[in-house]
Amino acid sequence: MLCTQLRHAILFALFAASPASAQTAPAPAARPESIGPKEFTIASFRTESGTVLPKAIVVYGTYGTLNAAHDNAVLLPSHYMGNYHGYEWLIGPGRALPPSQLFLIATELFGNGRSSSPSNTPEPLAGPRFPVMTIRDNVEAVHRLLTEELKITHLRAVVGFSMGAQQAFQWGVSYPDFMSRIVATSGTAKNYPHGVVRLEGQISALTADPAFNAGNYTSQPKRGLEAFGMVWAGWLYSQEWWRRELWRASRPPGTTFERVVERFRTGFMPGADANNLILQMRTWEHHDVGTTKGFNGDVEKALASIKVPLLYMPSETDLYFPVGDARYEAPFIPHVTLLPIPSLWGHTAGAASNPADAKFLNDNITKFLAGGN
């Protein structure tokens, strides 16, 4: 079964070997009630590259009820290989997004294996022939979902983690009047050169397996996927997280470092399709709000066009989206609150991978959405 979201993959790698893992992993005690997966289909969807998908499918799920005025909606765009359950650390009573008051739409990126992807699209666009989808392609498709299918013309907020944060920034640039507020955790408005190098390293690890066969494999490239998992593990958490062995807090007594590493090698994103993984990495690495039409590659000008209040929450120890990149971008955003997450949990801090970060995120996002700074 396809690993449903990056956060579940993280937890799988750390916790799956133990029957006690369900009690120790920082997941909600009870999953919030949702409706999904649903599908929204767009005929003849033209991508930024010029390729036309005869049928583009956006998978999504919802929580809560859309009110009569259609003005209580919040968009939750997914992160890398995520599904619509990826924000349940924010959803529920006592959390930032109560379904009793809000209508939450959680969408799934192209390439996750459920929305249109290399693995589920017929020829002539199957596998490695599937076009690179940009963050803007994803935003345009979801805009059509909201306006055409759900009849929503304004959102209370867009809240995004990681690639979801990339989408949140793009919403602020492409549709500056469509939402009242934006929250971005562990993600930036542009993927800078160091991020491209990191992603290309992960792609190279995956494609070096001869079984990959330029994406025309007959079975998943096992060695390439294992190498991919190991490269990913080296960037996911902070150096201090590894030095302090913080993984021990949620592992059975006697678990060794070698066992944890082996879980990343053999159990990271089990069931994932290699072409899907690469497609979303290409989406990630190409993102730049500055290349939005009308901004001529000027990321600073694009950021300055964001009209609404934006809560910018980088992780202080993120190696994917370094806090320095957020500190560079924030001054160009007119109504920004820059609030780094004080965590050793690296990139995963922005998805509440431990109780302290979950509390910090929920407390501050609740305050921000209520109108505080």
C-alpha cells in the first residue's frame, strides 16, 4: 500500500518495528471525521510546460460543513507524497482548525499516486513520460476545484507545510485576494540552489539503480529506493537531533542506532512508486514565486505582492528549507509575522512530529487565525 504521507513515512521509519508504536507515535488519539477521498476531474488540463493532460484528477477530502454563506473554508494543500489526512495534527477540538466551525478542504498534489501521477496515467503520458507539474499547476487545478466544484470564491486561510507551504505562498501571489490569511510552516516561496542540489542527490540515488531503466522499470528499483531513503534520512532531522539520539524517546528499550538506520533504508515510504517520487521532487525543486507571470523572475517583487497577513513558521533546524532562506524572504512580505519553530526536529517540526512542536504550532496558528499576531 502506498505510503500516504511524508509524516506517516517518518513515523513508520522510526516506530513501525514495535507493537507499542501506536501508543508512542505523536499521532492524534482519534482520527477526525472526514469525507474522502473524492475526485475532481479536469478535461484537457494544460500544464505550464504546454503538455495537455486529457484528464487531470485532483484527489481531496473534507472535514466539517460548508456554511450557507460559503465563507468558512480553509484550504490545506498537501506536502511531499501526502494525502488529505496530512494535517490532522491541526484538526479537531482544542486544535487550531475545529471542524465544528470550519470547512476544511485538504488536497493532494499531482504525483502522489492518487491525484494524476506517472503511475496512474495511461500512455502516452505514463511513467517517465508524465510531464513535470509545477506548484502553479497544482494551485490552478485546486482553484478550479474550489470555484467550479465547491462554489467557493474566498477562503478564510490557506495553511501549508513543506510543499504545502510552497503552494500557500503561490496562492498569495497568484490569487492575492482569494484568502484572508496564510500560514506557511517548514517551507519557502522559492526553492534555492542548495535545495536543488539536495533534491538532485536524492534523484541520483534512486536512478543509479540499473533496475530503474530510465523510468521504464517492470518492478520497483529496490536498491535505488533504499539509497533514496538513506539520502533522505540524512536531511530530514537536524544534526543535533541525531547527536542527542532523540529517536530513543519513542523507541522500545534496547533499540540500536543501526536498527533505526535500517528502518530508513528498507521502510521509508513503503510501496511508493519511483517515478512518482521523482515527479514530486521535480515539482519541489522548480518552485519559484518569482517566475509567476508578470514578475519576470523577481522573487522579491512577487513576495511584495502578497496582500494578506502571513504567519511564516520555519523550523530553526530545517535542512530542506533553511531558516536563513525564510529570514531573507520575510522582509519583502508586507504583512508577515516571522515565527521560527524552536525545535531540534529539523524539517519535521513544521508537521508537529513531537508534542512540543505540536503545541507550539497549534497555539500560534490558533492565535493568528483568530486575528492576533
